[in-house]
Amino acid sequence: MLNSNIDSILVIAAHPDDEILGCGASMARLAAGGVKVHVVYVATGVAGRYENPVENTQKIAEQVFELKKDVAQACDVIGVRSHSFLDFPDNRLDTVPLMDISHKLKKNIQKLRPCAVLTHHHGDYNWDHSRVFEATLMACRPNFGDYYPQELYSYEVLSSTERAPAEPHRAFLPNVYVDASEGLDAKLKAIQCYRTELNPYPHPRSVKAVKNLAGVRGNEVGLEFAEAFRLIRNIVS
């Protein structure tokens, strides 16, 4: 994302809408500049709303079908080149071996060969997010003979990152900021594609709250709007 010769990125999200909340403006800006933007969703974000998903299989399937239509529309707004689902159990990733998630992510990384990978912050309140972070680190580790991305970042997600317990090791401390002035309109339009995920302001998952955070992050570094990231790895050669 920082290197001038970047030609592709992969955004790894636990659930649909996490990618837009976390880095939608940066995705739109890069896509507009010719960078290939890909997204992988580890879970759908639906089944976790039910105490017993097995008893609500049909209802969940119908909601997932509608959600995937929202995903396609949001990706189209941003300019995403491809998106795919791993279909792991929603909000139950703590029941899945990390290696299983990592292997599926690695297959996507080997296929897409992104220059940079963007994923969740490890300290997020939502445990699916932290599991995805750990699995992503494993999938992106440097291995002799395998492809691995040169750049790795974590992003923040409203209603999760800021709700983490007040413990220093879980705090999101950004050290990379991307000017969001060019991509913010697309981000706000894309988030509105998620019909079942938005809430009225002042809920953090509202259009106004998303714009407010972009303003705060921008003001931190002398910009009108920005998205903030935590650099995990950047290999300079």
C-alpha cells in the first residue's frame, strides 16, 4: 500500500461490512488508480445472531443469500476485482482450529499473490476478528518456496475496535494513515449497501459515525479525512 510499485492487495475480513468499515476509502482509492483489490470473507456474519443455528437453517440461508447480494453491490461501488467466502461458522471461529482457517487463507494468497494484505486488529472486541488476525499472520508468514506478501497491515472496525477492554495490549495504535479524501464518498456509498448492518446515529455503525471517524483520523495527521492502520510488516528490497 505504501510501495509505489504495488499492483494488488487482499483485504481479509471476518464478516461482510468489516472491509468497508476498516479500509473502504483506501480500497476505492487504490482501485481507482488501477490496483487490483480482492476481498476474502471468512464468515458471513449471520448465523451468530442465533443461539441455535441448526434450528434456523432455512432462515439463515435466506439472510445469507440477501447479504451476499449486498456484498456484491458494495464491492462494485468500491471497484473490487474479486471477492470470495470461506463460509466458516459465524461468531464461532473460536471453535475452529486456527490452522484450518490459515490454510484456506493461504490458498487465496498463493492464488492472488497480493503485494499487501490488510486484516483485523488483534485486540478487537469481536473474537472472530482476533482469530482472523492470528490466522492471517500464519497464512502470510515468510516460507521458503511459497509466495508471501511484502506488506501486512491491520485496520480498525467501528463497534468492535473501540469496544475492546481497556487493556494496553489490546489498544489500536495506528502508525500509518491514508488520505481518505478521494475514497470517502465511495466508502459511505458502499456501507449503505449493507441494508441489515447499518443503524441510526449515534450508533458506531452509521453513516455519520463512519464519516466522523474519518475526520478524527484525518485531523490526527493534518488531513481532512483519513483511514488509520497498524503496520505489521513491510519488507523493503
